[in-house]
Amino acid sequence: MMRFGKRELFICRDFYKRLYRSNPLIECNAGIQAGHLEILLFRKWLVVMSKAH
């Protein structure tokens, strides 16, 4: 996890099995909590940007 001012960046492998066909390069979604942005890279890596606490 890295912190940039008021934002946090978290990168991990994505083990969630998606029930829909995702874009093979990059896909962006709103996260579960307000202020979160989830970016799926190459269907394997999950990048989560959130507000720092």
C-alpha cells in the first residue's frame, strides 16, 4: 500500500471469479465504499484507489 496525499493506492492479485466477461486490458469500477476506485489490469491485477483515513 502506498499513500499519495489524501489517497491510498493498493495493488494485489485478483482472485475474484467474475460472472461477466471483462475487458482484457483495463476495466474501471466504483468500489464498495464511497471514494473507492477499482481498476482491473489484464484480468489479473487489482488496483484500488481510496481516500486515506
